Amino acid sequence: MSTDLKTADIGLIQRIIPHRYPFLLVDKVIDIDGSKSCTGIKNVTFNEPHFMGHFPGTPIMPGVTIVEAMAQAAAVMVGVDQDLADKDFLVYFMGIDSCKFRRKVVPGDVLRLNVTTKRGGGKVWKFEGSADVDGEIACTASFTAMMDLPKG
């Protein structure tokens, strides 16, 4: 069952995916086009725990958390499209391909997570993503995930 929602605020995000602080890495999802594409927003703040050790004195958002943020945006998009709020929806990474990091992401940045579905509709979905700050690409990757959709 597809909905006509075009955005997901933090409340809806938390009803769709189980991630919580400190591992909830998307603040809102906008421009949701069914299960075709979306844009996630991550406001990068200095008080995030990974900045204590990556790197002290020169805080840089770890690349793996950028890719995770793209995946969380993708999961929210699918959850909105398939009306999965409050339904114990889980998503598991299966693979990350062609990942490139092109720019540091630092506290104060607003990270835009642009995700497009390449294959989906069943349990295994494939996405392409890019993350940018002020239009400057920080990361690109293709990733595959298994959607553990609720029965019934």
C-alpha cells in the first residue's frame, strides 16, 4: 500500500526504523517519490560521539556513518512508501559497492543524502546514493539491503 507522503520528520522516522541515538543518522527525509527516490537530511553537530575519537582536534564524520546515513534514508523511503510505520521493520546491509569519499564532513555541515532505487520490490533492494554539502559531493556509493518486511 503506497502513501502520498513526501516527507518524514524525526517522529515518523523513529516509527519506521529502529535506530536511536547515537546511531540514528538522519534527521528528516524529504522529496520522497514513492520507492523511487528521496533526499535525507543529516545536521552534523559537534556533540556526536564519533567526533571524540575521529579525530580529536579535527572532527571529521567517519565515512562509514555517511554511508549508513544514506542507507537509513533509503529505509525510511521504503517504509513510507509501503506504510511500515509501527510494524517492526528491519533492514540489513548486504553490500556496499563503488564507494568513494571526496570531501570531509565536519560539524556544522548539513549533509544531503540523495538516494535512488535501482532494484526493489521484494526482500533485496539495490540503491545508489550520494551525499553532498552545499552541492559539493562528499560521498557516492551503491548499496544493497535486505528488507525484513513484516508478515501479513
